[in-house]
Amino acid sequence: MDAYDQGAGADRTRAPEPEPAPEPDEPIDPIDPADPADSADRADSADPIDPSDVTDITDGTGRADRADRPEGSREAAAAPGAEPSGWPRPSQPSPSSQPPPSPLPSQSLSPSPSPQASQSSQPSQPPLSGVAALSLRYQLVAALALAVVAVTVCTHLGMVFLHVAPSNTLSKQHGKAVDDWVYPEFEQNWKLFAPNPLQQNIAVQVRADIGTADGGVRTTGWYDLSAEDGRAIDGNPLPSHTDQNELRRAWDFFVSTHDTDNRPNGQRGALSQTYLTRIVLLRLAREGAAGDGGTVQRVQLRSRTTNVPPPRWSGEKVSDQPTYRVLPWWPVPDARPARDAKTAGAVQ
């Protein structure tokens, strides 16, 4: 089909038919391509192409090409070194039907960016944040604040360690400084790990003498401060540390520094009494116990202790009756001057 498309002068011959294979009983000498004599014998033994055996080639439309070809075209086809025209050649599309080659990725039509554009396209550095964004003066202030916090934390940890550690030379030499730092807010104890843990419920209660505006005195009823803390804790997934431990630890501190007759047995006795009084006055003020124009003159505390009932499978028998420990009346130091000042202001 290519020969017809390229013109009438193309060679249209048929390839010579292969020679019949020799008989099996005759040996076939191998042909050496490098030997010129073997090549010549092979060329002489080939039969010439008979023009009458050439089959017309059609172009796919059913039209036969002319059988009579010029002698020159046959000779040109039989010339040494020329490609045999009798073998069918693969069809080649015409140049007009071939799509234009696509450009390679490296052969892009867009111009290459200039060095200035590449430098400007680089991402800028992120802005500074935190302490690095502050000026030098504020950085120094922040560093000083961090240093003060670090020193305070280290000092506190060291004091607490000396307080709970066994007695040693350092704790004996600086025992007063350690006690002044730890008590009363940071006192440590190991009751949770005691062999006989606490099996009692202790409620701290308070009442007060209130000085009224007309000069009289009235006594309030008992306020159950422990019950108020319990109501604040119940149902609260994140109860306050103050509601859980402030009053309980203050009462434990007082009991550990006083004997059964409520007399102090050491230097911390007065400190524990002052600390407990301060907590009680804050609770009474929150409850509005003094009323309008009233002043708390003195307070009295007591503890109500009940035993925790044992489990059913235990044969232990305990009393279910509460016991009370009643403390004496404690005067409020600044009650009288504050009341006098308030009365004088009312008169003016």
C-alpha cells in the first residue's frame, strides 16, 4: 500500500520463494558469512525472479497496479546493496497526519525567573513571639521574675524536706526557721499511712457573743462549720482545697499543740489558737452572724466526734453516741476598738 501511495515508480515485485529443503540424507554444509566463496555460491544458486509470478499489489481499494514496469525499476531493485522491494514494508503515516511533537517539560515557554524574583519569592521569617518579642528592658524584668520564682520554689521544697526528714544536723541548727516557714499553712503529716487510720468523724462547731448597736450582747447558736464544708464538696467534681482541708488541718494543728485540758504544750500553741480563730471569724462573717451593726466580741469552739460504724461482717462493737470537746471562750482582740470606732462614727 505504501508503494502505491508514494508513486507509480516504486518497485512492486514479489519476494522470491524459498528453496525447498534438501533431503534428510544429504548433509548440509554450514555457510560461513565471512567466507566470500560461500556467499558467491549462494548468490549463483538463487533463482531469478520471474515477472509472471509477481502479484499485483493493491492499495486497499481493490484496484490493481500495472504489471508492466520499466526495466530500469527492476534493475534498480536488483542492484547490489538495495533493499529487496518484494518484502512488504510497514505502513508509514504521512507527515500531515502525524501530531506535532509535544514540548519537553524543560522546554517551557515561560521565561526563567530572575534572581531578584527568586529572592523575593523566598518565605519570610516568622515574627518573634513570647519573651523574644519583648524589648531588652522587659526581657530583663521577665528574667528577674523567673529567677525569683525559681528561688522561692527551691526554698520551699528545701524547707518542707527538712521538716519531714528525720532529725539531722541541718534541721537542728535551723529548726526554728523551718518551723516558721512551714507552720501553719504547710504542715505535713503521715496519717494516711498510719497503721491504725482515723475511724472517727470530727465536726468543728462555733458560736459567738455579738455586741449589738444598742450596747447589748447576744449569743448565737452553734454553727456547724464542717457540715458547711461537706455541702460545698458534695456533688462537686473539683472541690476546693480550702473546703476540704483548711478547717480540718487547723483543728488538727490545735489538738496536736494542746493537752486534754486545752493548755498549750509548746511554743506553737499560741500560733495554732490564733490561726484557728482567724478561720472561725472569716466563716462567721461569711454567714452574717453579727448582723447589722453587730460586732463579734468573743468566740467558743467545740468538736463533735462520732465513731464510724464497723462493717457488718466485723464483730467489733463501738458506741454510736457523740462526744464533745468544748474549748473556752476566746476574746477577739480588735473587737472592742472596732466597735468603739464604729459607734463614734455613728454619733458624729
